[in-house]
Amino acid sequence: MARKDSITWFMMGIAQILIGEAIIEAGTSELMGTMIQWSGGGSLALGIYFLLFLARHEGEFSEVYNKAEKTIISTDPATGRKELVDSSPTGIKAVWYAVPVVMTFIGMLAWLVG
């Protein structure tokens, strides 16, 4: 949970910083561009928060929070208990992580170069 959320916050933060920079360069409103960039910095801070703090306490959240998308209910033959099993192939899971990470990395490079 925490790692997925932090990737989303990092992407939003980088996008806000790039949008703010584009607004400033276009000469529209320097104050508005600066405020959007500060907001992007706040989004990056939230990404760090989700990555560090919630990742440490992920065991507590996994017992309470259950995301049932793309899961199937199966019965354990040994115990007879029903459990949710994620039926997504490993390749699909890797793509869902790789695409946002690559987009964030490209955005950070564009921000550093610009």
C-alpha cells in the first residue's frame, strides 16, 4: 500500500513542479507558478512520508486494509479457511510499478535539466 501511494505522490509532485516552471517561463504569473511549484514540493514531501512512515507500519495496515481488486477467493485445502489470492500475473504487477517509476524518473530528469 505505502509504496504504491508514494509513487503516485512523487509523480504528482514532479508534474506540479514542471507545470509551475512552464507557467513562470511563459511569463503568465510568477506568483502562480511559484505557488504551484511549492505545492509540488509538498506533494513530494507526502510521497516521502508514505514511503518511510507507512512502509514501517505496513504490517499493521495490511491486517485492517484489504484491497480486493483482481483477487479471487480460494479455500485452503489443509485448513478449510477462505482467503483472497491475487490472480494477476507477475508481469502485469511489474508493469504497474515500472511505468509510474519510469515516468517519475523522466520527469525528474526534465526538471533537473530545465
